[in-house]
Amino acid sequence: MSKAVFYHAGCPVCVDAEQTVLSYLDASKVQTEVVHLGTARNRIEEAEKAGVKSVPALVINGSVYHINFGASLDDVKNG
């Protein structure tokens, strides 16, 4: 089974992307975790190491997919 992590910051763009994108993932094939970086600030470094540059972003098996530009990761870190 593949593992996916959806990183976001809670902004309207992120919430819309979460609802839209995650509804298309097949739960029988992909184990998905949602990480709100505004409330789980301790996971920002993890997102950076995964290659996330902006949120919302989906990381599947180590590959990063930047979905739309809600906020840069630097904005999230400093916010």
C-alpha cells in the first residue's frame, strides 16, 4: 500500500484542495495522513525534508505534488 501525506496550513485554498484531491484517492490503495502545519508546527521540518515548498502539497511515496499555491512554506514557518 502506498502512503500519502497531505500538508496544508488551513487556508481556504488548502481546505478546498484537501476535500477535492483526497476524495479521488483510493483508500484501498493509498494510506493518507493529513497534516495541518499551522497546528502541527513540529512537522514543518519533516515537510521541508520531503521537498514541500508551498502548501497545499501531497507527498506520495516520496514524490511531492504541489497542488495549488496557498502559502509558501516560509510563510507557514514565520506565521
